[in-house]
Amino acid sequence: MKSRNERHNKQNISYRLYLVSDEGVLGGRDFLKSLEAAILGGITVLQLRHKEGSSQAFYHRALKVKKLTEYYGVPLIINDRVDIALAVNAEGVHLGQQDLPVTVARRLLGPDKIIGASTATVQEAKEAEAEGADYIGVGALFPTATKNNTRSVSLERLRIIKNSLCIPVVGIGGLTKENIPSVLNTGVDGVAVVSAILAQEDIQQAAKDLTKIH
Amino acid sequence: MKSRNERHNKQNISYRLYLVSDEGVLGGRDFLKSLEAAILGGITVLQLRHKEGSSQAFYHRALKVKKLTEYYGVPLIINDRVDIALAVNAEGVHLGQQDLPVTVARRLLGPDKIIGASTATVQEAKEAEAEGADYIGVGALFPTATKNNTRSVSLERLRIIKNSLCIPVVGIGGLTKENIPSVLNTGVDGVAVVSAILAQEDIQQAAKDLTKIH
């Protein structure tokens, strides 16, 4: 966790424990309080995903989350929507293979914003890097209930992707405290989780526990 | 229809016959060819609406439509998505009450892009104007099958809204060649239609017929 007033330099961001927010796994618990608990537990990046609902609802939610991440000095990445990222001055966007192309997002966001891209093959990963992505997410490494239509990626392929790129690589998809060691063992820069933090009874402790895995 | 190379000055745009695109009413006919027929028939503004599907699909469709509108010199307005509008350099965006606020869109788009807003009351209309909208759409004036959850607006209220604002006002919602005269009779600057053009057998002729109504 960086100090409150430290500005994010995208070169210095740690992708070690990357939380993707999903309200669906919270079981009715307060969204912002849950994110705050995860931040206090030690997540290093927060991605806000909001696939359902209006642009206005996404914007208002993103504004609130930005206040929280700003306060704690955690970089905020907006899923898919470049306009929402610009509107709330988030640190960046994360683009799936069905979102805007990386090159287009870069043109709209300028050089200083973070652009992440979801990839599942060596070729996609290399393309994302060549197009100017700052990091890539690779998965799904394990079966996951929080996202549909994912492709599966083996740990061996994850290792090859990591060794093929210069930018940070984050593993994602069905990660738990049990399988995270095998993911980190491939040499990736971090792990992205949803349920392993947000579906746990003690969110802060769950995040803290994940920071201790090496 | 403006000449091919004339640049759009947003002050000079005619809202007289504003087509909102909706693939659903085309009955399987080619989307771009249908829009081209509408342009040849004399529409003065084209709004691209793409509520279903991915950001990438919207982007690629918007790129193709922009080539078409650029060729014929018709201003292109993107529904909801400020990032898509920026990505394809459309002339502007149209914002519903559930989309980004007008003030936020203006900050992202700058002073030269067109921002339209959907309104259904005098208060909403005045707010949109105060926030910097360049025009407003007012409706639904008549029952419509192409959009759900619309509020109804009487022609009398439309007239009051028109008389309360300085920016152009466009009537929308269930408009047909039969009821358009009563809408124009309120003094509004134009009519926005979907089915009255795109659901007709001869799209070009249908648009042409609507340009002749006074």
C-alpha cells in the first residue's frame, strides 16, 4: 500500500495481488466496505468490473471506488470502459479480447495511463505487448465460476508467455490460496483473484493471507 | 446532405430528419446498405445505437458507419459511449438519462463535439441545456416498439419545452409520416425516427417522403 499522497507512476506498480471486483460473490455485503477490507489486507491493484447496468451507474460507482483507492494509494483499473476511466481519472483500463483494441485505447488515454489486456495465447500476449499494453492478464488457469466463456491456459503455457514478454504478467482464473503457489512458481509478476478474497468471510484476512504466499 | 469534404460545424447542423439506427427493424437487410439508402433519401443526422454486444463490436461497426457518413457528409452521433465516439472521431454523442452526465461527457469530448441529451420534462430539458447539451431529444411522443421503458410526453409539453430553450429540440418516439406534421407544428427543429424509415420496404423513398413533410 502506497502512501496517500504518492502519485502513481505506472512503471512502479506492483501487480503482486490484483483484485478484480465482482459484486456477485459478496453475498449481499457492502461493496465499498468489502473493497476497503481487501485494500487493508494488502491488495496492490484494484480492477472495477461492472458489466451489467447503465453507464451512469458504472460512473457513479467508479467515482466512489476512486475516492477509496485514492485515499489508500491503490491504483484503480477500469474494466473495458475507456470513457469511465477518463471520467473518474482512474489509473488505467483493462481490456478483454472483446473490448476496444489496445492501440485505440492508448490513443484515447495517452501514454501515462495503464492499459492491461486479457490474453490466453503466446501470440495474443505478444500482440498486446507490441500494441502498447502495460501488463497482461493470462487465464483462465483454473475453472472459475465468476466469469463465463473463458478459455483455459495451462501453467506451462503461462510460463512460456511470461518468458516471452518484457511487461508484467498476471495469472487469473479460479485462483485459490491452495493453487496460487503453483502460479507464482511460473515466474509471473502477480495473481488476479475475485472469490479468493471477496467470497471469503473475513475479506481483510483473506487478502492478507494471500500476500504471504510465495 | 452536405458536400463530401465540408467539415461539420456543430452550429450549422440541421436536426430536421434525425435517424436513430436500429438493426432490429431491418428484417435481416444489410445494415450499412440500409443506412446508405436513408442517407440518400435525405436524413440530416445519423445516430448509431448499439446496446447489445461487446465494445469491440460497437467500435468496428462505428468505424464502418463513420466511413459512410463521412463520405456523404452526414454528422454521426454515437449513442451513450463517449469512448466509441472518440475512437471513431464521430461528430458527437447522444446521452440518455442513464448514460454519463452531460458535464462529464463535455469534459471528455471538448467544446467542438455535439452532445445531445434525452429529456422528458421541462426541468430535464433546462438542466441539459444548462449543462452544455447542443440539442435535446424529447419523447416518447407516441407509443413505440423500438425502445422500452420510455416515458410519455404530450405534444403540448413538447411545445412548452421548445419555447423554454435556445438549443435545438428534436421530437422522438413512435413518429410516422401521419403524426410528424403534428410534431413539427409545435415548432421543434426536427424529428427523430427509427421504424418510419428503417422498417419501410423502400428505405430511401421513405426518408425522402419524410423530408417533404412540413
